[in-house]
Amino acid sequence: GQNIDQPTEMTATEGAIVQINCTYQTSGFNGLFWYQQHAGEAPTFLSYNVLDGLEEKGRFSSFLSRSKGYSYLLLKELQMKDSASYLCAVRDNTNAGKSTFGDGTTLTVKP
Amino acid sequence: GAVVSQHPSWVICKSGTSVKIECRSLDFQATTMFWYRQFPKQSLMLMATSNEGSKATYEQGVEKDKFLINHASLTLSTLTVTSAHPEDSSFYICSARGLASNEQFFGPGTRLTVL
């Protein structure tokens, strides 16, 4: 099975940088995803890492270290609309490739 | 990106009735679909995984006779909540993945309220 840990809540200031960490323990790893979810809405895809290193996409970057079972999501130039829940999900290596989600980190961006 | 739709977006029903939720991939063939349930302020909980043309694989603790899943085509999966009770009230979300794709595309969710 999989065990995923991420902080429950974080607060940051508009224009700043924030890093959301995720640690995981898994019996079979086939990729790590970050999703953004606004209240009352379904999640939207942010990033995917399967190899070690940093993936950058605009203001968002995601890092993975498979040996440490660790990932982070980096958000730069924070905007008020970035206030949301950020979900870390680990995909297993079975044929179905299902993803197990962490409990999410609620980020509040303040002016 | 790919689009996944869900219908209805919200539904209110009486206890004891059955509710069917449809999940469609609009511009790609979804070989695998996932059904999740999310209670307020909690994370997504995977209920079942379905591959087109085969029986769904249910997660531990999810009653397959209560939550009927059908994935009859590469663009449509349905979840039927049978004999719904107030404790089944939740936000039900489907996601779909195409063949050889790393990304899951989520539907907008269906909010079910059982009175």
C-alpha cells in the first residue's frame, strides 16, 4: 500500500514563494502527481514526476527524490487565486496504475 | 487538455432510491476510469477502478453491490448508488485516463444529497 504525508495548512503572502512538501512510502512507485483543488470543485492537474529532479511549468515547479520518498511543489509569485488545496498523489505500478491521494495541504494566500 | 464530463452535477434524492451518475470522456478514449468520493474537508478516497469491458476493482470497504460501476465503452462509465442513505451524501468525482497516458483527467464532480 501507500502512505502519503503532507502538511495540513500553510499560509503565505501574495507575491512570495511557498514550498509544499510531500513524503511517501509505497510498495510500488510509478509516478507522483500534484493537483490543485478549489473548494467545491474537482482537482486539476498541475504536475507529474516519475524521474528524480525538478520539473518546471510556469510559476509552478515540482521536485522528486525517489530514494528519499520525497517531493515538493514550489509556487512562485503567489497570487490570491492560488489559495486552494494542493493534493499529492502517488501512482502504483500495477496494471491499473491507480493513484493514492494525500489529505491535501490547504494554502491560504494573504495580501 | 482532455475533457471529462459528469452528469448530473448535483442531485437530491430520497432515502432508499437509486441514483446513477455518468462520467464521459469527451475527446479521448478512456481505457481506465476511477471513481472517488470526497467528504467535506477530506481528501479524495478511491472507491473503484474500472477498465473498459471488464469488472470494476473495488477498494477495501466499498460495497460493490451498493455502488454499481459499469464501463461499457471507452467514453462512458456509470456509477449507480443503490438504495441510497443519508450517509451516502458526498461529492462523487470520476477521473479518466487514456492508454499510455500518465495523467488522470477529472470530471467536475457530482454532489449527492440523500434526504
